[in-house]
Amino acid sequence: MVGVSDSATEISNLIFTYAELLDRGDLDGVARLFEHGRICGVEDGPPETVFDGAARVRAMYEMATRIYDDGTPKTKHLTSNVQLHIDDAEGTARSTSYYCVTQATPDLPLQVIVTGHYKDTFHRIDGVWHFDSRTMFVDQVGDVSHHLKF
């Protein structure tokens, strides 16, 4: 049916939109996804590893992500193995998913540069789902020297 959406689709779209915006180099768009949430660099980490709200998330990506002349990081964030656990009555949800990031630059042949997983929480505000938190876990690291600024 046209115009009909459910919580699982809306939340999945948030997860996939994050990857799409990041790969386009739209750091403002990525930050807006966390207007009502935060990114945690470490599970239960100290305050300096928590980036709360759009401005802090934008600053984190600006500090860390190398953007090329075409305005992109020359990456593809592939998200898979999404498992959703939704409480529609409470307006909350959580998920886990895998990510695999590929990159190709003029000086780096196409390759996987990092894999990991996310633990996400979501909340519904005025009928719209938003990220509440995203905790990032790095499982395998390759050559991230063309992706990260540090």
C-alpha cells in the first residue's frame, strides 16, 4: 500500500540512511539523525566518548573523517544482519547490525577497510522514530589511513 509504513521499516530506513548520508559526505545530514540522540564511541565509556546531539556528532565526524575533493569520503558503508526489537506501545526499540566499509581512492585500491557492529536504540517522538543512541564496535581493521584523519 502506498503511504503505509510500519515501525520496522522506519527504523531500518534510519539505519540505512546513516550509511548513505555518510558515504555522500553529508555530515550535516548524519548529524541531524542524532538531533534527539547520541553516538557512543565506547560501550559504557567515559563522557568524552559520548557525542550527544547534532552539533557534537557533526564535530566528531568533521574531526575524524577525511573528505575528498568530490565532497565524499570515497567509502561505502554496507549494513547487514539487522535485528530489530520494537516495543510499539512504549515507542522504543533496539537493534544490532553489522557494518563493512569499503574504500577506493586514487592511491588506495578498492578494499575492505573496517568491519564491526552497531548496537542502536531508538525512540518515537510525535509519531516519528529517531536514533536514541548508536554504539559503534570495531571488529576488524584494515588500512583506514585514507579514511580517518588520525
